[in-house]
Amino acid sequence: MRTIGALIFPGFELLDLFGPMEMFGLLGDDYELHLIAEREGAVESGHKLSAMASLSIHEHCAFDILFVPGGKGTRREVENQALLDWLVAASKNAEFVLSVCTGSALLARAGLLDGRHATTNKAAFSWVESQGPRVLWERQARWVEDEHFITSSGVSAGMDMSLGAIARMHGMQRAKDVAQFCEYEWQQDPSWDPFAKIHGLV
């Protein structure tokens, strides 16, 4: 069994978090899912719906998979040094580090993506890029894998990335079975990215 520590913070994006957690959660006993925040308790998303963090970053940093969503709250959290320090510590213990959307801005600001290939939400690309000038940002990509760091484009791209990660860890058929159960049309090509053109990045 692998443990997933999914970070939440005020202003996190709902689908960034719950889309991927649905994909991993459907693998049953293969994964144990945890929501972690700066403090235990309810954390309000960018759409005012709250999620309940059962763990605090001040007490836990050992997960097999570290998962970081995006959302408008990342604009504030890039200045949260305690959170950035925790990301560095938690990433050292993780087999994989995954981010969705502007979650990569937090990883970049923490210095974790320096010298690595990564991507992010194309509508917020310039801002995220500014958070990590030493990151090798991919302007056109649905998701990007660089060793154990996997970053995705915006919002729904997190589900495609998660299925890609499941395929990497459990095989392609297992990922296809999860997508079929969800009645989800999985974009299996990580280079598929029409949104880069829409936002003038290519």
C-alpha cells in the first residue's frame, strides 16, 4: 500500500484535488489517502466548499506520494515559508511528487523543480514561470514527467496525469480500467495540449 499526502490550503482548486483522488481511490487497498494542511480541520476551497484536513504539516511529512493541487490560493502560499520548507522535507520522503495546475508554482518556489522539466496551467503560465526561473518549463504539455516529479497543466489535466502515474506504477491496463469505471475519456498523450495555443504560448 502507498500513502498519498494531498496538500490543501485556503483557495485550493476542487477538481485539481478530487479528480485525481478519485482515480487513485478507485484502486482500493493499493492507496491510503490523506488530506494535510497547515492546521487540521476544515479548509475552504476557492469555490467556498471546504475539505477536512485530518493531518497537520507540523506533525507529518512521510508519504509515498506527495500531491499538490493548484488554485488561486497558491498566489498567497508561495510566500508561506513554513509550507515551502515542509514541501522540501516531504518530497525527500516521497517516491513520487505530483502537482496539478498552479501547484507547480509551490514546488518551483521551494526550489524542488530547479533544473527539471515541468508544466502548469497555461492561463497562469507567466506567473508560475516567474516563481521558478531555473525550472525548464514546458509551454505545451498536458503533463510532464521528470524522474519522480510529475506536473500537469490546468485543472482537468490532473486526472490525465494521475492516470498516467497509475499506468507507470501499475501498468496501462489498470489505468484504462480506472478511466473506464469513471466513464472518463483519458487523454493518454502527455504532449496533447490545445490550451497552449489558445493562451498564446506556442
